[in-house]
Amino acid sequence: MLNIAIYIFLGIILLMLLLLTYYFPSLSKIQANRPKDEKSQDEKEEKLTNFQGFIYSSIVLIIIAILIHTYYVVRNSPWEGHLTEWLNIVVRLMHITFGIAWIGASFYFVFLENALNRTKNIRDELAGDLWAIHGGGFYYLEKYKVAPKTIPKDLHWFKYEAYFTWLSGFCLLFIVYYFNAKGFLIDPNKSRYQSNHRW
């Protein structure tokens, strides 16, 4: 009965957090439409961004708590092997997918670096530029020699592919080796027998 209550409690919290994520676009629009001075606008946008990060982190932590609780519920039962194998499959697929995204982003930037126009009509602060087309859309990219004087607020970071590849790999290490350590270590009974009987 206690396990069911814990699942219901964690499920309600997860559902409330997921519902909160649907309000982020409307909160951003409301914030953008309010006429305020630039400093307070920047502070409120930063608070909204921090709030979004807190909500997303809480969602991940609740999911991890549900998985850990499930593991303790099924530990030392016939279902432990099934849970471990499913976790192994799901986390391994996540790790592969994030790794492909990370390598793909790396190849994309290698292509950009090699295809830059470095000679024709280049401004002094630029190392090169590039026109590209994809999916019927035209893109114009510029690479700066050093950081520009003002960095835009909507700067896109190509870092999450690497973060999630590392995080999913670390989880996979725990699932494969630490949750099932007995499967990879010497049986204590045999180890004692071998240490007492010299060959």
C-alpha cells in the first residue's frame, strides 16, 4: 500500500510539472508585451529562464526517483531482471541517439569551417561567411574572429548533445555494472575456496 501511495504522489507531482511546461510560451509572450525598462525586462527574462530550468530539472529528478523506487520495489524478485534489461535497452538507445547528435553537430561545424568564404567581401571582424540552402530555406552564416561586441540573448549553444551523451553513458554504466555487480564479479564462495586450496 505504501508503494502505491508513493507512486501516486510522484505521479501527481510529475503531472503538475508537465502541465507547468505548457504555460512557458504564454508567460514569455506576456513578458514580451509588457512595456518596461530594459534592465528590469532582462532581469525578468532571466528569472523566467531560471524557472524553466528548475521545472525541467525537477521533471528529470522525479522520473529518476520513480525509476529508483521501482528498482527497490522489484529488487530480489523475478521482475528485477526484466526491469534491468528494459532500462539497459532504453538508456542504451538514448546514449546512441545523443551520441549521433553530438557527432553530427561536430561534423556540421567541421563542414562550416571548411566551406567558409574567407576572401570575398569579408568585414574586418569576420573570419568568413557562408550561404547555404536546406529544406527550401536559405541561410547566411558569419563566423567572427573573436566574440562580437554584443552577444545576442538568443544565442544557441551546441552543448546539450555532449552533456546528454555523457549523462546517459554514466547511467548506462550504473545499469550494466553496478546494478548487476554480482553478474560480473567472482562468486564469494568460489573465491574463498580458491584462496584456501592452492593448486
